[in-house]
Amino acid sequence: MPIPRGMTKITEDIWELPRSHKPGMLVPARIFATPSLLEKTDAGVFDQISNVACLPGVEKYVCCMPDGHWGYGFPIGGVAAMRLDDGVVSPGGIGFDINCGMRLVATQLKVEEVRPKIQAMVDLLFKRVPTGAGASGSISLDRNEFRKILRMGAAWCIERGYGWPEDLERTENAGCAPDANPDVVSARAVDRGIDQIGTLGSGNHYLEIQTIPPDGIYDSAAARAMNLFPGQVVVMFHCGSRGFGHQVASDFMESFLTAMPRHGIQVPDRQLACAPIRSPEGQAYLSAMRCAINMAFANRQMILHRIREVFLHIFGQTPESLGIRQIYDISHNTAKIEEITLDGHKKTLLVHRKGATRSYGPDFEDLPPALKPLGQPVIIGGSMETGSYLLLGQASAQQAFFTTAHGAGRLMSRGQAKKIYQGRALFEQMKSRGIYVRSHSWTGLAEEAGGAYKDVHEVVACAEKAGLSRRVARFVPLGNIKG
Amino acid sequence: MSFRIEEDVALADVAIQIQADTLEAVLRESTEALLSVQLENPNAVGSEVVRKVELTAAAPDLLLYKFLQELIYLKDAHKLLLRIKKLTLAERNDGFSVSATLMGETFDLQRHHQSVDVKAATFHGLQVKESHLGWQATFILDI
């Protein structure tokens, strides 16, 4: 893809579209990418990130991460920090799947103990963690109880025995966004989400049993501090707020389209519909968004509980004795109010991160004592064939409002992937390579083939070189469940 | 079938293009497109369940958006897979209204072979236009 005219090189891995690139841009747009990744970036990214730079109240510059590709309103990988007093909040800058995120769980098991049982484990996980369309969670909730989840997040699960207190310590914001108000959430959103707690979803959502290969440790000291070692078995999963979050996003997108003329706001793309942060509409969206954040944290907590149950069943030992403990849980679709020092001045900003992961360095206040010296864990998932990474945030990520990449990003459309890959054949090939996968859909599996995604190794290397996050460990898949 | 999946438009999601004689036909084809995206065997959807839907919107594209969103809501909240049995569309001073009788059945994992789960209709590239060729609609479904 040709690089837009006028794009300047800041460093080998940072490029900038100036304000003159498009009428209405209030700030420049920075793309974090190697020359190779930049060449693979679709034109939609440049168009969308420069649209984001037009939003009222945007601060300094907007960013796109190394795995960026076009999305709705914001590109995937898009980051924008807004001043609270005159800035806007845009649901397109968080994404439909509010608090889509990743959770990484370590065990004390070694790959040679797990491989003989991988098929049984994956088959049982496929039964116990509902996936795909029409799937219902395993706990029955009335609306009152669901509203409690929207306020409490993962803590609701811990209170009822679906997890350990330490799981909250190892979750962003302790698994709960404060100031969530279920009263501003529509009945339709509740209808869609009430029976989805503990479900994985479909598409690019997955639960994967992985191992650290012999050469998979990049930072021995950090790995030791987190009790990670080559040959270890871990579990990583990717999911979010399901239909609930989607409905919240859609409801407020529609509401903002109606409200924008009253606030004198025009946007170049309807999916960038927004409202002033301080307006009643903006505040209502933030409260509803936090409900969805909490629903997703509870969702992932429930899934962790099921994982522990499956390991107990398969190995006949308690999860405690198997050391099934959470490394961390991150969100890659949120907006958070954060204090960030820019050009020597401390500013309180609403940071939109869409398909982008928060990435703070050592001493970050939100971290538990054990992680403070290291920095905030970052979990970046690759494709089901290529593997994933654990990284740590860097102080130098301040240049991107303490943000880094979130995944590999797609290279080809679902339709193109289905033409090239056959689901059943892919299943057999992966099995012959030691990766056992279960999915409800052969076409869905084909669409998620490794070749349909960018090279995650290139993405994380770029993020490290740009100073956004640094690699700690790499994981390769053993087994996977998908919707 | 007058809908087409546009291959190179949406990487992570599904883009649909429809050519139809009437706006009512656009809604019918959109419903079929939604089922075809979600299921490998859309013809396996029976007709035991009936649902009535009434919507209004200021413009044809918003009408299509709201209609698709309603179908997605019914799929998630009530596990229903539906197609249009009867549709009445009226143009008013302030836009359009539609009254539809939908029929289908509850999602059954054993009989309905899912392809992907559609999570939302989007405004991205959403267009519904009338020309001398009839009506053309394009929309993208979030997967």
C-alpha cells in the first residue's frame, strides 16, 4: 500500500501524518510501524486515524499501533487522548466489544505432562466453556443479580466462589471499573448479555493451552520473577463483553448521532459519533461503558473458574496444587481517565484505546507489589498457529499515552481466507503439528488460519523497538477452542 | 438471491451488497444475507416461531440498520433465527415505517451449522440508494 504523501519519518518505527494531511485535523497522527509493517497497512488506517485527529479536545497527537488495520470510526490499534473539559468520548474509539481483552494463566505443569492429555483437556474445555452463536453461560442470573455484576465486575464472581481473591490483584483495575451505573443501560443490552457470563464468543475469540518453547524466554529475570520457565504450560484466552457490550455501543452510537447537532459537532464518519465528555450523554455512555467493562471482567473470571475445574477433573489435583494462578488480565478496548505528563505538564485525559493495550512501566500505581518493579504485563495474542507473547509495559510508552499493540491484525478478509484454507484440512494439518483445535464451525476455523494474520513476531518486535513494551516470554499453542 | 458478499471491503468482518427492485426487497434480501453469513445451511431454518416487528426511521439506510439490529437482538436475546414472512413498508413525512411478520425457529446447534456469529450492523459504508436500476444497499456486519 503506498505511503500517504506528506508522511514524515520520526524514527525507524514511528511515522507522522501532519495536520496538513487532511482538513479538520487538530493534531498530527503518529503510526508506530516498521517500514515493512507500514507497507502492509491498509489505506483505511491512514484515512481513519486522520479522521480521529479531527475530534474536538484531542491532545498532542493520535496514534496507531503496529498491528493497526481499519475498523469502525477509529482504526483497530487507534489511540486518542482527550481533554476532559472540551474533549469528546466516542464509542468508536473503544469498539463494539467493550473490554475485549486477554487473560493469561500459568500452571506448574510441564508440556510433557500435558501433551498426552491435550485432546481430553480441549474436549472438556469445549464442553465447559460455551462458544459460538446461541451459547448460554452456565450460571442462571436474574436481572437484579446481573445488575450487581455490572457494578462489581469480577469481584461478584470472587464473592460467590468463582475464583480466588488474588485473581483481582492480577486484573487491570482490580477487575472493576468504578462509577458503573446500570440505570443508564438499556433493557435490550441486559436481554442480550444476561445469559452470556462465562461464554467465549466466536470469530477471533479463543481459549488456548500453550507452552513456553525452549527458546521462548526473552527476559530471564522478569520471567523468574513471574515464575515462568521453558516447557511450562499456560492458558491464554481472548474474549469480552459479548452481546451486552455490543448493544451498549450501538445504543450510544445512535444516541450520539442525534445529540451531535445539539453540541455543534460534525464528524467525517458516522462511526465516530461522539459527545462532549462532560455532557449528560457523554457521562451516561461512560457509565454504561463501565458496566460493559465489568461484565467482561466477570465473564473472563467465570471462564478462569471453569478452566480450573477442567484441570482438576483431568489431573485429579486441586488447582492450588497445580499452581493455576493468574499472571494478568488486560483490556484492549476501553477508555480510561488517566493522569499523564505531557511536555512537562501533568494532564488528566480520557484515553481511548481501541485494539490497543495499556502499557505502563515499573512503579505504576495500579500494579500489585509483586509486579510493581517489573511494569504492567501486556498480553498480545497471535493466530492459533503462530503463538502469542507476554510483554511488560515501558516508561517510554508515554510517547503513545502508555499504549502498545494488542494482536497480529488481519492480512486478508474472511472471504479470501475461506477460499485459500479449508477448515477440516486445517484441523488435520494442525493436529499433525501437535495443535489440537475444537470449533463449532469449519468455515470459522478457515477464516482464522494463521496465514490470514500479520506476523505477530514482527508486531511485538516493532513495539519493543519503539519503546512501547518489551518481550518477556513467547508461547506456542498446544490446544485451542474457538466459537 | 440478490445479495453478494464483497470480498475485499472488510478484513475482519463481512460486507454485503444488495441489488433489488424495491426497498421492501432490500430488507428481505438483507435478512437472507444475515442468515447466510451466520449459517452454513440457512435453508435448515424452519418456521415454527412467529415474531412481529415494527420500526420507524428517518431515512432508508437507518431503516435497514435498525432492521438488522433488531434481528441481531432477537438472535442474542431470544436465540431466534428469523426471516421475513410478510412486510409492509410506508413512507411518511418524517421518514419510513415498517411492519414485519418474521418467522423462524430457535437456534439449534445440532441442526443449524454455524458459520460466524454476527454481533452488530455498522454504519461503516452503510448506503441505501434508489436509482434507475432499482435499489442498491451496502452494509457491513461486525463479526
